[in-house]
Amino acid sequence: MPFCVWKTGPVDVSKAVLITGCSSGIGRATAERLARSGWTVYATARSTDSIADLGRAGCRVLELDVTDEESMRAAVASVEHAEGAVGVLVNNAGYSLSGAIESVPLDEVRRQFETNVFGLVRLSQLVLPAMRRQGFGRIVNLSSMGGRLTLPGGGFYHASKHAVEALSDALRFEVQGFGVDVVVIEPGLIRTGFADAAVGTIADRSEDSAGPYDGFNQAVAAATAGAYRNGIGRTLGGGPETVARAIEKAISAGRPHTRYRVTGSARLFLTLRRLLPDRLWDALVARTFPQPKP
Ligand SMILES: NC(=O)c1ccc[n+]([C@@H]2O[C@H](COP(=O)([O-])OP(=O)(O)OC[C@H]3O[C@@H](n4cnc5c(N)ncnc54)[C@H](OP(=O)(O)O)[C@@H]3O)[C@@H](O)[C@H]2O)c1
């Protein structure tokens, strides 16, 4: 049975869970599920108004923007003040920046990496000293099947998730000796606000994009929305609670797997990507994404 502070000999060990990006989707479902199961949960979001109901559902609620150093420091300090340490960090906050690589302004790319990669790294750095001190910790990083395959029009998102995979592999080795486990979650298509946010990044740019990639970017937006609404997402996808279940499994296990693939869509696409040579993979994705041409 999980609880916040448990005794292992002379030292108190905190298993309090800090989750980023709880205003919607996977973060919200995870906070709800873990609180129901008896974990001490610190649910966080950029705006605490968006998670006030999680407070009523038993979570502690904190403001946390993963692109803001002060905000990250304050949230970690507040959990450490109350619990001694963040026992479990769930790096969930993230979104997909979509669009052909040549067509996306670099400041948008920087924001993508600030959110999906640097926020995750910085929070891990901030929680690790107290995890090491208590000899226990678990860092759960939300990657994606998109951290191990790449779809056109999603180059920056995929690059950010490939970075999460690489960083997690290095960190897992570096902190294991201190009693800290690092786990990667690789969801497939999960019905949340994710697709709308991805499509939104293209729509926001559509006025300036009457260029060579305009049609392609619109096709990427349509394919993204379609995959979740009508396509494979409906049959082989899942809801956010499917990922929440995998996260609870990962933090409850005595010896967690290093990676958890979630949903049939993740297993199918990752198997296809492993089996198909690059050109065949390109031919497969060309059935969905029209190749930009002069
Ligand atoms: N849905 C999928 O198909 C899927 C598949 C694989 C992996 N994932 C990954 O799962 C994670 C959660 O996505 P989701 O599907 O639950 O999407 P979602 O419903 O759009 O939730 C994304 C969350 O991230 C938060 N966020 C964005 N920027 C932030 C920032 N700077 N600081 C703090 N929070 C921030 C959002 O908060 P605001 O409300 O403040 O914007 C929101 O709570 C992401 O890392 C995503 O890449 C999703």
C-alpha cells in the first residue's frame, strides 16, 4: 500500500509524487488515479485554477511552469519542506510542435525544447539531491512511441522525445547506485488535448505559410486530427487513464521495467519501425503524408 512517508530502518523515506502538466490529459488522469490509490500527490499546472478540482479530489495543488526556473525551484522546495523529498517525479508536461522543419520559426523550436526537454532535465536536477540523500527516488519520463520513430511534419516533437529517451538512458545508469530508478513511458495514440494542441501550432502559423509547405502542413494537421478521431487512435489508441495505470505500475513495482509501451498503437508502430528499412518506412508514411514538391 503506497503512502507518503514510510520507515526503512532509521530514516524516513518520502514517496510523495510530483506530477507536471495536470491541467488535462495524462497528467490529470495520473494525479486522480494515484490520489485514489492513497499516494501523496502534488498535482501541478501553470495555472492552479485549472486544477482546483484535483485539490478537492485529495491532491496537493501547486503552480509549476516547466519553462520557468523560479517556478520549478519553488515547487520542489515546497514539496521538500512538507515531505523531506520528492519521492517520485512524473515529468509529464509536454506538447507537439508540428510543421515542416523549414517552415517553423526557431523561437517556437526553442519553446518546444524548453518544455519537453529542458524542463524535464532541470526538474530532475532539482529533485535528485534529496532523492539521493534518502536513498530512494523514481523519475518517470513521459516520452512517446514518437521517441523511437519519426513522422514527417513532427520533426521537432520527435527530436524532443528522442532526446528524452537518450537522457533517460544516461540518467538511469548514473543514479541507480543512489537508489533512484528512471522509467520511460512510451504511449501510442492517447485521446487527450494533445492532438488539438498539435494542430493548433500549425493553425497559429497558417497566415504566414503560403509557401512550399503550406499544403503539406495542412495535411499534417488533418492527419493528426484524423488519426485520433476516426483512425487507428479509436481502435488501437486509449484514454489517458490507460497511461495513468502504466505509471502507477511503474512506481509501485519493486524493480520497474526501464520502458513501458502503452496501447496497441505504440506496439504496432514500434514493431513496424523496427522491421522496415528507412525507404520502406518512408513509403508507408507517404500513404498518409503527401510529400512536399515544387
Ligand atoms: N496524447 C498522446 O497521444 C501522447 C502520446 C505520447 C506521449 N504523450 C505525452 O504525454 C504528455 C502529456 O500529454 P497529454 O496527451 O496529456 O496532452 P494534454 O492533454 O495537451 O496535456 C499537456 C499538459 O502539459 C501542460 N504543459 C504544457 N506546457 C507546459 C509548461 N510550460 N509548464 C507546465 N505544464 C505545461 C499543459 O498545461 P496547460 O494547460 O497549462 O497548457 C497540459 O496540462 C506529453 O509529454 C506528451 O508528449 C502524449
